[in-house]
Amino acid sequence: MRAMILAAGKGERMRPLTLTTPKPLLCAGGKPLIAYHLEHLARAGFREVVINHAWLGEQIEAALGDGRRFGLSIRYSREGQPLETAGGIVRALPLLTEGGSDWFLVVNGDIWSDFPLSRLTPVTDADAVLVVTDNPDHHPGGDFYLHPSGRLYGDGPETCTFTGISLLHRRLFDGLDDRTGKLGPVLRRAMARHRVRGCYHAGAWIDVGTPERLQALDRRLSAQHGD
């Protein structure tokens, strides 16, 4: 099974930091955000990773190369002009499903989490498995409803937040092209067909979407490392 890191966004909420540096290469705890993902993937047993990029993408390729130093093989899906999340995945599908692989892992490049990626395994009765967590202060409305059955729905009595970590089946994107747009509507359509499951994570998760949250993560990781 292959994995994909979504790294094509311009990081507009991170400006001015992202005017000269792509968001995945911003550092916390002494290393780029994307390095944590690559290390976690390697520990979970992944060996092949696809990274999409657009804004300052040549810096990402120069920093990571072929992935060998992480124990991985990295290939790049070069978008030029950034596509939305679902469109970026569709563009990268030939790399992700090469050789007949149907399932693949997707991780947003602008998050940090201690979720053990090996927990995610394919299921026969779904097209997607999403990792969800408690709603943070900056996103109190949440995203989806995790039913006691383990299925995720667009609406319900309580909400949880999608972490940006998911296991997806290629059939989720049947009939779509790289102009599809965001992943959320694609997932909601699958939820309406009862085809999405949720995996609750009670541990650490941070949406590193602003300079303030990047600084908070840096302090947290630096303290853990004794810096």
C-alpha cells in the first residue's frame, strides 16, 4: 500500500512565513513538518510515498529528494497551479494505484499528530476510513458525526473533527477528474451511501494552520526533546 502527503497548498494563513517557504517545510521542534509525516509512515511500514506540490514545490523536492534517507521511495505529483484536495488525489491516482493497489493512505501536510498510522486497515464495506478526533477550540462546530456503529455521517447529534488522515479506496473517485475540487463533498456523498467509517483518535493532533499554532507546536516538541 502507498501513501500520499498533500503538500500543494499556498499556505495563505501562514503568511508571511510561506511567501518564501512552502508550508510543509516550515519547522517545528527542529525539523520540517513534512519530515514528521515521513518518519511516521516509515515506522508504520510504508515504503512508497507520493507527494503533490505546486507552490514552491521545487524546494520540497530539493529538501526530500528520493526519500532514501527516510527509508522511503518518494515520487512527486507536480501540479503547477495547485488543485483542490480531491483534484490533487485524482491527479496522483496513477502513482498511488500502480500495480493494482486499491487502497492508499492520505495525510494532510499541515497537521501534526501522534496517531499510529498502522491502525488504519482496509475494510470491505466502505470506500474510506477517516481518523477523527475531538473538536479543537478553533473548530468547535466539527465536521462529521461518528455513529456508534463506526460509520461517519455528515450530520448528527454530536460532531467530531476530521484530522486530515484517511485511508481511501480508488473507487471513491470513480468518474471524477482533477477539476473535482475539495475532498469534503466527495466524502459526504459517500457518507450518504453509508460507505465511510471513522476511527477515533484520543491522542495528540494539531492543525498547524497559523503561525501561532506553529509556534505552539514548536514549543511542545522542543520541550519533549529537551531543547
